[in-house]
Amino acid sequence: MKFARLGPIGAETPAVLSEGNYFDLSSLTADIDGDFLASSPSDAVARALEVGSLPQISNASELRIGAPITRPSAVICIGMNYAAHAAESGALPPSVPIIFLKTPNTVVGPNDSVEIPPNSTKTDWEVELGIVIGKRASYLDSPESSIDHIAGFVAANDISERDFQMELSGGQWSKGKCAPGFNPTGPWLVTPDDVDYQNLALKSWVNGEARQDSTTADQIFPVDFIVWHLSQFLALEPGDLVLTGTPEGVALSGRFPYLAAGDVCEIEIEGLGRQRQEFRAH
């Protein structure tokens, strides 16, 4: 099942995509938020679709696509989770997951334009599989129990400013991760039953030229392990977003130029949809 949010910023309509059409979920929920996801909504939505009680959004193709979840309480990210990306960053593969944080207000729609921060010279792209939490996860017993706490998956672009991240960081990465709009998310939240999440193709392009081309099968720490591991140190709440790392092919590698005003970045994850952002000057 694919959930989405359509409409202007701050006034998005919750929706479900079924057989190529979007249907309004407003009769079932005010938004795609933690409370809705914690209710395990798929069965109720399926019944409503079956009886025809959800109105079709006839002008969906004309509407802005918002992030498929409301602003989460936390965005937690895994760094260097693909060996080839660690190598292009000049680092060895980590022996335990590296985590850093993005502020929740970085989460924007998948096709919203992104402002390059003032004084930025190294704005970079990163296609990533995102996990959306559906049930509170704290001190889980095993990685195998993680799936019971996952509402679904999203495509995300973990946009980064590498100079802020590496040179001005003081030892942490988040300065380079938290500019407004630095986390385009969506277009859909796809429930686990509809996606082979550990075998998904991830790709990115800049101005139509291929950049990243990998698969989630190459992750050092797989999805189930990540959720379990994080739960040993913090509590993940319904609606929270976990980004699982990016594969090789970013500007940090030195093989490609960093993003500049006017550039267009596109990312795509198999089954989770495609994004397109135009970058603009501050």
C-alpha cells in the first residue's frame, strides 16, 4: 500500500494510491502522522477502498506532492553504511553503525526546490532508503522483531554540505545536514508487504547524468539490524524517520562537481518512486 500527502505546504491532504489513482483519506485520519501509522491502518484503508467510501482526488496530477509523512519527532541517520561509499570518503567500513541527526524541519516534499546555504561550496546529494517507524521501538529483543515496528519505507535525499560537515563540524556531522529542505522525502510511504526492502535498486542523477547506482543488498548493516541497534540507545516513536546510508557516487568522492544553483538532482528507489529537486541560490 502506498500513502501520500498532496497539496500546498502546510495544507496537504492525506491520500492512498490505488490502481493508479489517489483517494482522499481525510475521513479516516487528519494526516499521515504517528497516530495514524501506529493504528496499523492498512486493513481499514483497504476496507474503505473496497466499499468505495474514499473519494478520488480527481486533480491529483496538478497538486504538489508533499513528504508522505508529517514532520517526524526525530530524523536519525546512519553514516557510511555502504563499503564503497566509506572508501570514497576516505574511511574504513565501520564496525558498528555511525549515527547522526537531521532536524525534523529538513523534511520536505520530493520535488520541492532546495536552497543552497549561504557560503556553501560543497552541497552534495545522497540517495537513501528511509524507514518510517510505526510502533514504538525501545530495547528490542532481536533484529528479527524490528519489522513489527516498521510502518513502511520512503525514498530520501540526504542532502549534505560537506565543508560544514567535515571542516566546521567540531567532530559531529549535523552542521552539514540540517539546512532547511535538506531532506526531500517521498513521493510515497510504501508498507513493508509491498516492498523487498533489502533488495532495492537506488539511483541518482545530476542534470541527467548518472551518479549513484547500487542496491540495498550492499548495506553493511541491514534494515532490521539498524532498527534493533538504534533501539538499544534511544526510543524510536511512530512517525520517526531513519535514513539508512548512501552508496558510492557522490560529489565527496572527487569524481563529480558539487551542486550549484540551477542544477537538477533526481533520485529513485525501486518501488518507492522518484524525486526531482532544482537547487537555487540563497
